[in-house]
Amino acid sequence: MLNRVSRIGLLQSIRRHKTIGVGKLLLALLLVGVVAGNSQGQDPSESSEEALAVYADAANFQNNGAFDLAIAEWKKFLKTHAKDPLASKAAHYLGISQMRKESPDYMAASEAFKQALAAKDFELVEEALSNRGWCLFAAGQNDQANQAKRFSEALAVFDELLKKFPKTTFADQALFYSGEAAYASGKPAAAVGYYQRLIDLPKGKESPLYCDAIYANGVALEDQQLWKEALVAYGKLVTGCADSDLLPEVQIRQADINVRLEQFKEAAPLFRKVADSKTRLSDYALFRLAFCAVQLQDPDAAAKTYDELITDYPESQFASAALIAAGQSYYRAGKFDEAAAKFQAVLKLDDAVAATEAAHWLATIAAKNNKNDEVIAISRAAIAKGLDGFFAASVKMDLADALSKAPATSEEAIDLYVAVAKESAGQPVAARALYNAGFTALQNRDLASAGKFADQFMAEYSKDPLVPDVLYVAAEAQLQTGKPKEAAATYDRLLQLSKEHPSRSLWILRGATAAYLAEDYSAVVDRLTKAMGELKAPEQQAEAEFMIGSSYYKLDKKGEALKTLEKSRQTSSQWNQAADVLVTLGRVQLEAGKPELAEKSWLQVIAESPASGAGFQARYRLALLLSGKEDFDGAKKYYDEILAADNQTALKPYALYGSGWCQMKKEKYEEALVQLDQVLKEFKDHPVAKDAQLARGICLRKLGRDDQARSAFEDLLRRGPQGIELGHALYELALLEVGAKQPAKASVYLKRLVGDVPQYPDLDKVLYELAWAMRDQGDEAAAIQHFGQLVVKFPKTTLAAEASYHVGQQQFDMGNFKKAAGAFATAAEHTTDPALLEKAYYKLGWSGYQLGNYDGAKRSFEKQLKSAPDGPLKVDAMVMIAESMFKAGEFASALEGYRKARTIVLAEGKGAGAPDPEAQQLRELVFLHGGQCSQQLKKWDEALQWFDQMRDLFPSTAYLPQVFYETGYCYQQLNQYPKALQYYGQVAANYRDEVAARARFMMGEIHFSQRELTKAIPEFQRVMFGFGGEKAPVEIKNWQAKSAFEAGRCGELLIQSTAGEKRASAIEIAQGFYKYIAEKHPQHELVAKANERSGVLNRL
């Protein structure tokens, strides 16, 4: 479109404004009035001669064009004759002179008119208002600082004129310049109102400003983008002002509006009409006419029109642009040689701006012809010559684009893109340069720079159409720098912005990949399930199903994973990751408990793609599978196939380690060390190196090279292993210390393992070893604590059974028999060790026995015998079965049990001994309680046999006092009192315990029963006052009280056989015994009877 010049300047260049009230006629009339003295309101006859003289000189100066002299005289008049009747007219004509002088002073003129208007009865108000408004308007044009104020004042003055003089002859001027002032003030709508009022005046068409007003009205309508209304306005000028010199420009404007409205067919004839008029606008018209041809898709016509412009107006300002446009038209017509010729012609012109654009087009043609080197040469030559204009950045972009295609020059390309972005900041080319810089950096794997350029782009050009492409660069940079979560979010934003982008399918899959790598597997399933309809290519659908299936696998939804992965293979088995689908399918099948299907899938991968990455992945998976089956030869075969391949460097360290591991599991430790050492030599910084170091240490330990093994494990610790790897190293070091009998050192490693690796897979073994290490250090409490942890955390393991046993033993030793019973029951339930099972049942029986649950105890001992009929605790169990029945009062059954146990003990032989003191004690009880059962059944001779055998087998038994006592008791029951007294005496004479006191008591009883009172009473007294007397233990005090009571009874018998003083003495003795009970043993059960007998004696 024609560049719009300042409309006021344009109008002034084609017309002259009418100046108001300055003709000689007006001054002549005024002078006549002065001479005649008939001027209304301002009679010259009232002026002094001096004033009239100054006035006349000023008028003469003004009428003869000596405006500076006139101004001086008018000012002189106003200064010396300020109150003269002619002062207001003098002020008015002062304003006229200031307007008319060679360098008008419009503001001074305005002030003069203002002074004139201030006078009462001023005759020339209408003229003065019109002239003042014009002066303010003109002053505003020349005073940018106060322009708005001047235009506002002009509008106010014109408004006052129109209101005071509605029919003023100056209405057209007042309305026109009001429109001009409003327009210049940025109020085109108000301007249109003023212009339209002028056009609509009854005699508007007669005004010399009529055509100007129509033109100005059209321009103001254009400024408001009221294109159709502007066309109507310009149409009035064409029809109503056919002779106007504005006609060519108006036709140009009409045509340009049609172009703006994309009405190119309507615009073309208007441009042609102006072109044919051979006016100053004809070259512009041809230029725009060619543009219409371009828009009408007639590049040949466009090229011819451009050629016409160049031929007819070679000096035109549009000549260079026409050459370029002609080249563009030939380019669009596919005539690249003709186009290049035009652009080459531009290069010969002395026009840097046009040459720059031409260089850009030449580079574009070269690029289209895949002549990258030519693009570089053209662009470098243009840059060296000097670039100018809008296309300067484009030429640099051409060079950068060409350089970016070669890795060797891509860094230079990025620098150029960055320079363009900086130099052209804020422009579309800067946005594209930043994008290209980011994309090239992404291709170069300079991910940090790619991300930086993308961030800069989004900060500066967030509304640019390239935003989706830039977000792709940002997302990929994030994804490839290990920020998948951020990348997924960026892809989400990208997909929301770009519903129809041709790369949308790719972005859907890449966004899902980012979510997968961010381990947001549910999001992957959700994204791809929803987007599946947008993926049209089978390969893309298969890829989506692959990711969905893999995500289900990660979510432990193996059923869904199997279905989706199988569907992926059905959708397409030809895409580039189809083999990888089978590899993953095999993994799912394996974890779903279908190892045979997994093996089949991996073998299929090897058959279909033997040399592919997936093929070697399948080999690796098969090796792991076979290793898990302990088919170490088969596993090693696949590991070795991987090692034989030259292109599997990523799998080589794993394969080396796996092959060494297989050798280790086959107990080929030396061979294993060779491969493990190779891992550590070639891949010392690889993650698998830590596993290799661990396996190496195990091999050395197995070979008995403990010091080397220890060094290996300590070196592994220095590598900073984490998690399970750390746990393995610590455990192996602990085992070495256990083997070296260093429980304190072992416990340090084991405690660290428990604290730092709580999820260690063999933590039950760790706790077990730690418990034993603490026990070996004598810290039984800590040992039991760790055994307890083992039981709680791993209740169903075999080690937990043993740990339960140890916990039960501790509780048993503490007397917590109920808790002990629970622990022993757990141990018995979960152990697979026959020896432990025997001990667990045995201790469970003992716990029940201690709780008084004799029937339960008996059942536990019976289970023990059933589980270990020939176990080392066989006799113990038999004894305890009998003991349980003995405690339950089942003496006949108990006796039978003791008889069976006795058979085995007797078979062991005298002095054979027992495994431990507890077992020895039980063997002794066989005879003690066997004899006691016989006593309960009144089988005194059998009882004596039991006791005799016990003394013979166990002469040093702690139960010897009891045996002597029980023997004496049997003889007493058989009325063999001398023997009874003999055995009772053995106890009473040699021991000072409760059994001895009881034996002494029984000796007294025997004498009492034989009426040997003088022998009986001393025996009772030995009990009463012996064994510590009043300081005797509680259990002996019982026998002291009973002995006193029996002694009292003996005294009462003496009373019956005596008389006189002896009888009185016998009474006193008897009462003394009864009082002893009440005084010394007030809580005893015999106190009441003793008091009763004492009372009876008192009455004698």
C-alpha cells in the first residue's frame, strides 16, 4: 500500500489555505471609514490626530506588504493608544500582519486576535474568531511540545465561531480545520464528523475545501479501518471532483483498500488506470498491480508488470523492489533460472537493502536445488559485502541453515543463530533463529544448550507459532538429560497446544516414553489408551501397545501386560522394536510363572534377529533363566555368545560377570576369578563391577584365601555400594570374622547391615549370625533380642524356628513358662531340623510341666518321642512322661513309665553318666520317683529295690538324703523299725536340711509308736531346738512345730503312767511343749490344737 505521508503536509503541498480578512479592500474600507467618520461603534473622529497618524502608517505598511514595519507600528499604537476606539481593530490587524509576514508568528497572531476579541462592540468578531482558530491550528503544527493544547484551543475557537455565527461564511474553513485538528489529535472519528458536516453544507460543493474534505474524510475512515465506508467516500471524490489533482492518489487508495479486502480483481484496473496516467504515482501503481497478479496466482503477468515498471521507470524508488518481485514471481512460476537472473541483476545495483534481499532469494534457490555449498558461498559473499535492511537476518539464517547440515560446521551455525536472535530481538526471525539454535544443539547432543535456547524462546516468544516445535526441543532436552518427569509435563503442554500438528503422533509416543522413564506407569496406560485413536500407522499402534504392556508389567498387572504385549506383536511384527516386544513378553511370562513360554519367546527373538540388540538381550535373559535353574553350563553358553560378539559392549560386563558367576556356582573358583578379574580390569567403573568384586571375594573365601577375600570385600566397601550390594559385602566380611572366631568384629558388620540395609534378602541369616555373635561375646540379652527380631520378621523360616527356641529358652530360664511355651511351640511347628524338633518338644513339655499343665506336658513329651524315638533326649522324655503322670497323681501309669526308663538307664551301666547334669538328674529321678510311686501303691519291697538301685548307681546323688529317708520310710511301713531308724539316722546325723529334720521327726515317731517315750521326746527336742533353733528355715520350722506337738503327746502319756510329783512334772513338761508351739510358731496350723490340749491339762 502507498506509504501514507502526513496528510496535513500532503494537503499543503497541493493547495493553499484561504487567508481570512487580509485583502486591501478591507483596509481601504476602513480608511474610508476613518476619513468619513461613519464606522459603527468605533468612530475615528474620536481618536486623536497622533493616534490616527500611527494607525494610518501601520495600515499603509500592511497594505504594501511591509509586515514587519506594520507589526511595529500596530504594537506602537496599542502601547501608546491602548484606550483608543481603534485599539481593537489595531490588535486585529496586528494579528493579520503576524500571519502574513515572511516567517509567520501564529501564536503572536492568535494572542493579537484574542486581544481584539476581548474588546466590547468589536466589529470583526467573526473574522477574528476564524483567523484565531486557524493560527492556533497552524501553531500546533509547528509546536510538537504543545501540539495537543493548540489543537484543543483551535477546536474551541472554531466551535465558538460556529455557535455564534451559525451561517458564517467561514463555516467550511472552521469545519475543515476542526477536522484537521481532531485528526491530528488522534481522534479520526471526531474528524469524520467535522468533514461530513462541511460536505453536507447547503453550499458545501461551492467551497474550495469540498474535495479536500472528501479526501480527508476517506483517510480518517481508513484510519478507523472502516474500509467500505472509505471506499464510498473516495467514490464521491471520483464522481464529484473529476478535475481534482487528488484523483490519482484517491484511485491508489481505493485500489489499496481493495487489496486489503483481498478484492484483487477490483484493485487491478484501478492500479492500471493510474499506471497509464503517467503521473508521479504510476510506478507505484505498476508495483501494486504486479502484486495483485501475484495474489491472483498469475506469476507470469506479475513478472511482466514488474518488467514494465523497470523498463518505464528505471529510476523509480520501486525499481529494485520490482526486480526482486519479478524474481519472486519467476520463482513462484518455477522458472528458477529467470528468477536467479533478476536477483543477480539486483546485486549489480547500488542498493544494499535490495542486494541483501536478492542474496536471500539466490540462497533460497540454491537450497531448493540442494546446492548447500552454493548457499554458503552466496551468503558469505553477501555478508562480506555488507548487509542492510529487513533481509539481513534472513541471509544470516540462510548461511546458518546451510552450516547446520554438516556436523563440522554446526557449532558455527548455532553461533550465527544466536547472533541473529540477539540482533533481531522481538522479531519473528529472532524467534526462528532461537528455535533453530535449540534444534541444532539437540541434534549435536548439546542438551544443556538446547534446553537453554528453548527456555529463552519461551520467555521471549511465548505467542510465536513455533512454540510447539520449541516445546518439542525442550521436552527432548529434558528427557535426554534424565529429567523424564519434566519432559512428560512439557509434552502434555505441547499436546494441549497442538491438536492438528503433523508431528502430533510422534509427540504422543515421546510423551508416553517420558512418563514411562519417570516411572509414572499408570499415566502411560492412561495417555496411550486415550490417544490410540490418533495413531493411524500400525507401527505406531504397536509401539503404543508395547509401552502400555511394559507399564502393566511395571504395575505388576501381569495378565494385562501379557495381553497387550501379545496384541502389539499381532498389530505389527515388522517395526523396529518388534523384537524388543518379544524380549519384554518373555520377562512377563517368566514372572507370571510360565518359564517355558518365556524361553520360547527369547529363542524366537534369537531365531528372527540373531545379530540384533534384542537378540543378545534374549541371550542374556536366557542365561539368567538357566542360571536360576542351576543349568550353569547352558547359561554360560549364552553368556559366551554375547562375549563373542563385537557390537555388544553394553552387555559385555554383564556377560563376563554372569559367566564368572556360573563358574563360581560350579565351584570352579579359579576359572571364575579369571573372568571376574577381567570385569574389574576393563569395567572398573561399571555398576556390575561391585557385583564382580563381591563374587571375587566369595571365590577367594571358598578357596581359603581369607586375607585376600577380606581385602576384596573391604575394597568393595570403599567403592560405596548401596542397598543389597552393601549388604552382601558386609555379610561376607562378617562370615569371615565368624570363621576367624572374631565375634566382636563380626557383630560390627552385622549391626551395620541390619541398620543400613533393612530390606536385605537374607536378613534372617544376618540376624541369626548377629545373635550368635552376641552370644559368643557373652551378651545373652542382645543375642536373645536379635533372635526375637528374627522370629518377628521372619516367622516361617527354618532359622526362625531355631531363634524361637533360643527365645523360649531365655523365657524358660526367667521363669516365664507361658511365653517360653509359645516360643517352643513355634520352633517345633516351623523347624525342619530333627534335632531341634526333639529339643523344642522337650522344652515345650517342660514349660507345660512348670505351669502345672501335666497332661499337656505329657503330650509334648510323647510328640518328642514320636518325632525322635532314638534321639539323645529319649530317656529324658520317658522320664518326663512318667514325671507328668506322677505329678498328676497317676502313680500306676507313672510307675510303668519309670520301669521303662529304668530299663534303659540300667542298660547304660553304672557310672556311664549322662550328657549333662540335667539329664543326670532326670535319671536319678527315675529311681527316686519310681520308688515313691511304689510307696504310693503300698509296694514297699519294690520301693526298697528302686532306692537300693539308685544308691548303687548314683552314690553321689544330691537326692541321697531323700533316698535314705524314703528307704527308712519303707522299712517303717514294713515294721522293720531298727532298719528304719538306721536309715533315718543316716539322714538326721549327716544333713541339716528339711529332709534331715523330717527324718529326725520320723525317728521320734517310731519311738513314740513303741511307747519308748524317753527316746521319742529327745528326738523331737533335737528337731525343736536343733537345725538353727529359732533361726531355722521356714520348711524346718514346720517340723519343729510338729515335733513339739508330738513331744506334748508323749508328755500326756507320761501323765497317765505316773502319780504325785512325777505326774505334776509330766503335766508341766507336756504344757511346755504346747506353749512352745503357740509362742514360737504362732502361725502354724497346730496352734489351735496345742492350745486345746494345754487347756485340758490345766484342768487336771
